[in-house]
Amino acid sequence: MDQHARRHGARAARSHGTVEGEHGATAGPRPGSAERASGRSGTTSRLAAMAERVPATVAWPLIAALAFGLFTIFRTHTAGTKGGPALLYGVAAAVVSGVLGLLVARHQSSMLTETRALSYGALFGLSIGWVYSLAASRS
């Protein structure tokens, strides 16, 4: 034990990773909790833990890419492209805009405010312009 720990009264842990009930920690769901009553012991907690681990710089571009892909499918379908080709346009739009959105979101902290605004504006403008050109060329 180092000098700093001794000076402040720190002691070595007795449990070495085990859960001790005396400190209020429990190994599973508490009796009478919603997880135990519904019979889904862990699905909600796993989803909640996964949602806490995904940073916003990953979640928002992926959600936006999914929405843009669905919008592309809608626009190309209403312009006359039916079935599989409309779906392929939507998947391609979602993948490309998702990758570009993740790149911009990953590097946004190193950009100036004006550069960041310009890059997000260019991504949005080019994406919407491409979908507009798809719908206009089919009419």
C-alpha cells in the first residue's frame, strides 16, 4: 500500500470482486421488482446498458441515416420506381449518409464552428439534392 493510501485511511478490499450484501449491492433483481414480475430477467437491463454505452456521436448519425434511407425509399417509390430498385436506392442512401455522418460527427470536436456548420450543411444539402434529383428524373 502506498503512502497516500495509508495517510487517508484506505484499506485493502476484502471481497476482490464479489458482491457484498452489507453495502446494499444485490446480485440480481430485487424481490418484487418489475423485471422479476414480468419474467424478463435481463432483457431490459441489457438494452438499457447498451443504450448508455452508445455515444451520441454514433447514435444520432445512425438514426438520421435510417430516416434518410426510408425517406429515399418513399421519394423514389412515389416517383415511379417500384419494388427492389427503390429499396436499393434507400439502402445505398442510408449507408453513404450514415458513413459520412459518422465521419463528420467523429471529427466535429476538432473543427471550427463555421467549418462544422459548413460540413453538416453540405451533407444535408447534398443528400436532399440527390434525392430530389432521383424523383425529378423519374417524372
